[in-house]
Amino acid sequence: MASSLVSPSISVQKVAFNSSESFRGSSRFLGSRHGIRSFRARNLDKSRVFMSVSVGSPAVAVDDALFKDYKPNYAFLFPGQGAQAVGMGQEAQNVPAAATLYKKANDILGFDLLDVCINGPKEKLDSTVLSQPAIYVTSLAAVELLRARDGGQQIIDSIDVTCGLSLGEYTALAFAGAFSFEDGLKLVKLRGEAMQEAADAAKSAMVSVIGLDSDKVQLLCDAANEEVDEANKVQIANFLCTGNYAVSGGVKGVEAVEAKAKSFKARMTVRLAVAGAFHTSFMEPAVSRLEAALAATEIRAPRIPVISNVDAQPHADPDTIKKILARQVTSPVQWETTVKTLLTRGLKKSYELGPGKVIAGIVKRMDKKAEIENIGA
């Protein structure tokens, strides 16, 4: 593949689809023989994230390394759990396409998601089972708010790579057309429920360690692990950026990290308000449920590269994407590598879509000159 994705041309030998294709996502990639960009040019009026009409099935022959040599110019970055805040979603009600997403979500979830987003209470919105679908929907609503503003569609059409932090990977895949808004929401709903159940099954926690590089945080984890049994061991779960890493594990292990952090010259530790030790083996009970749900979900080759949290690489093969999404809940988040790669490959500008400004803060910490814009909803 060419080194740039600005005007790619993908042969039908690499990505072949049934002639009775389906449109099931934002700016759907149909595997046209004229390439992805040609599809965009001819289908701007069909690029709403809430549209979902299935009339065919995809062929299976997709080269997983299709996007290996991607060259990023403009990126959409989507937040993960923890970005939620009471009041989010209010602005989205001024844009019909965005408001429609919440209405569709209500039908799928069986409750008024928008009411929880706008009115809380905070304790309810912060729960894993609610915050994950709330952030997913609000982030895609932010895409529609951007689309509705002057020049917004042109920005959306310029995006040639996307990724998301943990949960945000599902949002990125939905934006890239790998699955429909509805199917993505069903997966996110189940993911939140499965992760909550796994967290309930064992006493575990997460803590952010501020002010150390990853090597020193690993040494801190090693020291903590020497003092606890196997069930309480800890590991780095989120590689966010230098000076900000999240550690997950048993409660006693996390407490040991907190007690020893100062002696390792950490600036501070912050216990995270999450249900348990995400992105570690503590989440293993959630994997089988995710695998079953993913197996039953139609996933297609994304129309643009979507960078995986597991290995910081883009994947095009639907079966590989399914396997990686199932592994994601037990694997450390490689966000630092992802952002570094985007920047070193020449990223010109990125957009953080959804609640909060966590991702913008991380990007700016890694490169003060990086251009990033927040698009809320």
C-alpha cells in the first residue's frame, strides 16, 4: 500500500465485497473499486452515523495489513470511561441528527440515556454500565454537531485515521464504518455489564501514578508485588503518557503502590473511581461474553485506519478486529505509543470528540505544539 492515505486506491483483490453491499455506519466504506476517497465523494449525503440499512453481506477476504503504512494527516480521537460529566448531551439536542442517536439509544438500552447524561445523578452516570454507553453515544453525537457547523463536513471528510482510549476504540470503529451505531452500542452495553460483573467477582482497583516514566512505574509495581500474594499483584494497565500511567490489580497491591510511590519519587497517586482492575487478568471473566457477542456481530473492514489499544496498530480484517476487541479488556492500553506514532508519522491536526478534555491534555503533554481541537456535545 502507498505510504499516504490521502488518496488511496485499494484493489478489489485486497478488499472484496458482495455486490449487494450494505450501508451501516458513518461514511460507509463499501469496498468500491474506485477506492475509499471516491466513495466519500459520491456519498456525502449518506454519511450520518445513525443510518443503518443492511442489504447484503461482506466477503471475507480482507488483508489485515491493509493500513500498515498509513500516513496520518487529520485524526479523530475518542475518549474513554472517566470522561463523562453530568450535563453532557445537552448541546446535542439542538442538532436533529445528534438527537436521533439518543432516541435510538433509548430503544436499545431500555431507559432514557439522555436524562441520565443531562441530569445525573453523578453516581449513576459514573457507573461502568451507564458511563460506557453514555460516552459512546455522546461522542458520536459530537460528530453530528461538527457536521452541522460551517465547514464541518469538510473536516469529517479530511479524517484519515481514528482511534479511541479503551472504550473509545468502539466509537472509532463505529465512525470508521466497521459496525453500525446500533451494533456498536449493543457491544458497549454488554462490555460495560461484563466488566462490572468481573469487577464484582474480586476486590480490585486502579490508581494513577503521576510524575514517573514507565520504567520507574514498573519498578514500583515490582516492589509492590513483592509484598502481596498472587491474587493482589498489580501491573501497568494504561500507558497514557510520560508522567501519567494507571496501575491496576488487587486492592492490597494498589495500596502497596500508593504507600511506596513517594519513595520512588512519584509526584502523587490518584485512586481512580472505576469498578475494578480494568485491562488486567481481573477482567478475564468478561472475555467469553465479549467473544460471543462479537462473533454474532457483523464487523466490516474500516474505511480508514483505526488504531488498536492492544498493539497500537491498525487492523483491517474483521475477524482480527473481533479477537483484538475481546483481548482489549485484559490488555494494557498502549495509548502513549499510539499518539507518539501519529505525531512522528506527521499528524497535522487532531480532534477530540465527546465529553471532557483528557485526550487533549495527553496529546499536549507529549507535544506542546500539537494542534488539537475539542468538539463536545
